[in-house]
Amino acid sequence: MNRAALFLADGTRFDGDGLAYEGTAFGEAVFYTGMTGYEEALTDPSYAGQILTFTFPMIGNYGISGQAAQYSRACVAGVVIKRIARHPSHHASRSDLPSWLNAQRIPTLLQADTRAITVTLREHGTIWAALAVGEAALAGAEKRLARFVRGANTKDLVPSVATRTEHVEGAAGGPRVVLIDCGVKRAIIRELGALGATVTVVPYDATEEEILDHDPQAILISPGPGGPSDAGVSVDLANDMGDTLVMLAAYHGHPATVTALVERGADVNRLNDRGQAPLAGAVFKGEDEVVRALVAAGADPGAGHPTAVDTARMFGRDDLLEVLEGR
């Protein structure tokens, strides 16, 4: 069994054991709270370049099927698991999780205190980290992390997982949807197809002319890794095409569409049927870029119940409180 450790940029270290694959992963440290769905999470392009900690203590007991994968390969940079199942039991399983992670060359930390890691990440927020497996990787991990942090950013994550070529998915002859791929999950395309849509997937940097060439009836800006601004989906694009087309957005498209709606005179303080304002809803969902876009548009942090400020305090989001309170 290899020695392994997770190093956070603030100097915190968590030790444990590693799988057979030796190496070092660098990226943002985040956590995943699902009891199931680990195959989907590990192959989700939204987690590209991130070191993913699973909070549930046992992961891997139904193996890897390949059917649940959201991408053609693992997208995470590294993985932290308390206890991993080496002998899965499920009729669809084609591989055990440890073997699959080794084959995918994903540095993996086992037997670490995932509860303490989760608490640290929850209190700290986004933080860069390194996950090292093996003696050689451990020896230089802290110095390499320090160098990595000095120039770290998320700008290259979308190109690493988004399509570079147009292709058509879904049902033939259905409503025409153009999906701007910022790192889309297979499930989104599958569900659109199940609804009868003809889905034309285009690169994240497709021009308005290239999109309109497909004569779409609706446009969907997909989710993806990094921050929404990394996708380069402009407000002008959302504004121009919003005149004649249905604009749909998931994560990366939210700031652009929110700003476009504000420019068109939308009420940023209008409450939903639960008495919640858009700003509080964005805080609750952890959509930081949307929060900033709404604040910049003049949204009231004290509107609705609970307010955006109350929601940020409830979740310990001091970073968003600074934004909401103008500090």
C-alpha cells in the first residue's frame, strides 16, 4: 500500500493510504455529499481539474458499469475516499472502483479523515490543493503546490472537456435546440433527446452566426468546469439571440442571461411563490457568479424571506457576505 496525502494551500495536511497509481494531482479541493452516483461524479466534466472528496464513508460497492458515465473518461484530477469497496456487487458492474481509478491514472487517497476535510473545505471555501501518492510524489508535493498556486487559474478547464466539433444528438425532426457545450454531461443531452428534441452540440466559442446557421428554436448554454466567465459566453450573445429565441441556461450561462435580462428591464427583486428573491436563491444554490451579477445589477440583499444575507450567514459564506454587504 502506498503512502498518500492531501495538501491544502493553507498548510493543512491529511494523510492516508493510496492506490497503486502513483503521482500528484493539483486543483481545487471540493467535496461531494451523495451516497450514490460516484461514477457520474467522477466522470462529470463540471469536476474537471478538481480534487473530489466523498463525504459518504463507503464508496464503490456497486462498481463501475460504464453506463452511468457522463464523459468518455474520468474528469476529476484526484479523489479522496474514506473506505473503498474492492469487491462490488451489482449485475451491471464491469470493474471495481480501485482498478478503474488506477486505469484512469487518478491519484487517490484512502483512509483519510474525510469528515475533517469536509469541515475544513466548508469553512474555508475554494482552496487549491495537491494530492500526492507514493514516496516520490510526497517528497516534493508541498513545494510543487506552492509553485502551482502562484499561477493557478481555471481558464483551461472548459477547452479540456468541451467539444471542438459540431455534432447532432437526440431525436430526428424534433424541436431544434442548439446546445453550447461548456463541458456538458451526457445526461443533459440524453434527457433533451428523450423529450423529442433534435440537439445540435456546438463548441463553447461558437459565434452567433455559426449558431444561427442551425436555425434553432431554443439555445441551451451548458454547465461545465471552472467559473462561468471561463466559458466566454457573452452577454451580447445572450442579449442578441434572446430577441427571437428561447434562451436556456445551466450554470455557465446564468451570469450572461441574468445580465441580459437586467439590461432588458427585468425586476431583480421579484419574489417567487415561496417569497424568495432571485439573489437569495442564487446564494442558496452556491451560484457565486450569479450573486455577483445580481448585486452589480442592483439587487437588494435584504429582499424576500429568508434574505440573501440570512442565507449566506446560514451557510457560513463569509465571502458572499462581503459581496452582499459591499465590503
